[in-house]
Amino acid sequence: MSKIEKIEDIIVWQKAKSLTINIYKASNHGSFAKDFGLRDQIRRAAVSIPSNIAEGIWKRRK
């Protein structure tokens, strides 16, 4: 297994970050953007994906 130098090198993290960006863009439009509670909850969930990946990698390296 190769050594991970930085979190940005991990493909699954890159895809999770891309998903988060797309969710932010999609939730800026239409009635979804007006439902602040739902919009913010979905955004927080999306942000948690790359955050949890990074946390798991960090704990593994300790």
C-alpha cells in the first residue's frame, strides 16, 4: 500500500468534495433554496462526507 502524503491525493476524498460542491450549487435554486432548514441539513450532511474521510485517514496515520 502506498503512503498517503496529503488528503487531497485520495480519490474518494476528491469525489466527496466534488459531490459537496454540486450539492451546494443544486441547493441554491428553486423551492429547495427557500426551505432553509432542509437546505442547510443537506449541506451539512454533504460536508460531513469528506470531513469523515479525512478524520478516518488522520486516525489511521496516528
